[in-house]
Amino acid sequence: GAYPKISMREGYSKVIEPTTWKSSFEITQEMVEDAKIGKVRSRANIFTTSYNRTREKFAASLIAGGLATSVKFGGKSYSTAGADGVSLFSTAHPSVTKKSLTQSNRFKGAFSTETLDAVQEKMQMFTDDDGNLLNVAPDTIIIPNVGSLKRAVLAAVGSDLDPNSANNALNFQCGLWNVIVWPYLPSTLGGKPYFLMMDSQFKDNYECLPWLDRVPLSVRSDIDPNTDANVIKGRARFGAGFNNWRCIAVCGEGVEGTALTA
């Protein structure tokens, strides 16, 4: 018989608006004449650190703001909604083809080995808009710089035996995870600790959390005619947004989300 014809429907789309970063520093004639190399190097380091720090803070603000549909940064509002029009972390992500299908990547629960197992299971059951299993395989845990949370997470994923008892039960979570401590994330959500779980390969393959360097950092220098100082100026435009939510999930005791069942 004839080959069956399968049509494809375009999914949700997302527009990313870049933000502009600008900064400058100056090298005076006296600094050059007196060979103040240390000061020159220090000012250049502060300049580049400011650029990189702004990028980190911008990305962390968007991720942490993913519980809502927008976030304020530098006095401006940026969208934290996914391509489906709801917040990055939502209990009701809609389907473009099946109106009755909704999915959640926002869960409520304090961190424990059982919670880790449950969130991992939920992500592994994510489907596409038609309900087909996607085989999402989370491999990354992202947490803020909180000592007690770091200890709990590393204890849960770093031991090959059950970390909660003296028995010899196999801990199947050992060796599965890349743990990232991101100091720019807020310490709590809803006043309680939380963690993010992500499939880094799915994120890249499906361009889930795109980062756009609209204009890479460009640096130029001018001589100020009034002071004869060499003024170094830098400018860049970059943006970020959320396209496909399925690569990431959030879970926390203070997060208003889907309850995890044992």
C-alpha cells in the first residue's frame, strides 16, 4: 500500500528581547607615567567582572522568577513565561494539540531521597503535546549556596549505599548527578529551601532555555580631551528566555506546586 502521510503542526513560539550592558573605566596619564600597572589591571578586572556578574545575575533572576510570568531586573520587566504562555514552572502546562492534556514541572516538598526519587520519576514521565513519552533523563541538580542543603543533596547522591540507614541497600542515585551550586540564586523560595532538576542534554537538543548574545562584548578606547585620560568603554547586548519547559523542574517546601506522592 501507499506510505501513510504524517503532518506536523508548529508548536508554541517564543520571542526573546535582549538587554543592553554598558560600562567604562579610565586610565589616567599619571597612572601610565608612574607605571601603576597594578591599578590598571585592577580596573580592567573590575570591568570584566561586572560584565560576567551581570550576565550571571540576569540568568539567575529569570530562573528564580520562573514561578511567575515576569521578573524585574535593572528596572525593566522581562518575561519568564515559556512558549506556551504560562510561567516556566507551572502546574498546568497546556498542550497545543490536546486541550485536555496539562503537565506540571512545579512540585511541593522538602528535599529528601524520597523527594529526589519522586521528582526524577515525574520528569521521566514528561510527554510531548500529543502525549508521547519523551524519555527525559534528568542528570543535573542545581541548588543555591545553602550549607544544609548542599550537605543533604551530596549525601543523597554521593553514597553508593542508603544514606539514611546503616543497612546495605543500594542507592541507585549514586553517580547519576552533576550537582551545581549557584550562588546567584536566591537562598529560598517561599521562605524555604528548594532545588532545581534538569536534563542538560534535552535542554540543548530542544533549545529549551536559549541564551542569545545579540551583540558580543565590544570594547573601545578614547582619549578624553579635557583630562588626557584613556577611557575604556564596553557594550554588549544579550538576552535569555524560556522555550520548552520540559528540561527543568523546581521543588521546594515553600513552593506552591503539585504534591508529590510516595
